[in-house]
Amino acid sequence: MKKLKNEAALTKKALEVAEIYAQRRGYKKFGPNDSSNVKVEALYRLLVSEGLVAALPKQHEDQPNMKHKLAIWVTKQLPEDHPLLK
């Protein structure tokens, strides 16, 4: 897994975008006490079930790899001139 430039910020943006996507699909909003790990796993699994993200092999399903997949996904959703992509 090659680390992306601005990966932490891209992951944060991915969580924002994916949460909006989930709400539009009819899912409840996350609570204020939900940890980022819960959000990462739930949104990753939603995007995999929707076919928007390729699933990780079972032995590689952990938080760092899920965050990496979300960061890669959001790079494809952002406009080319977005500051996080520079």
C-alpha cells in the first residue's frame, strides 16, 4: 500500500462525502459519540456493497487499509483542481 500525499486530509474528506452519500441513500446520520473507526468501517462497507469501492481481501480488512481505500475513492470524486490533490 503506497501512502498518498495528504492521505489523512483525504480520509477526512472521504468520510464527509461518504456520509452525505449514505444519508441520501436513506441511512441514519452518525451520532456525536460514534468514533471515527466506526464511521470508517460502516462507510467502507456501504461503498463496497454499492460497488463504488473494490473490497479488500479478508486478511487485509483493517482500519489503515479501509482508510486508504476511502482516500483513494475520494480522489476520484474531487475535481482535478481541488487543493487536496495538489
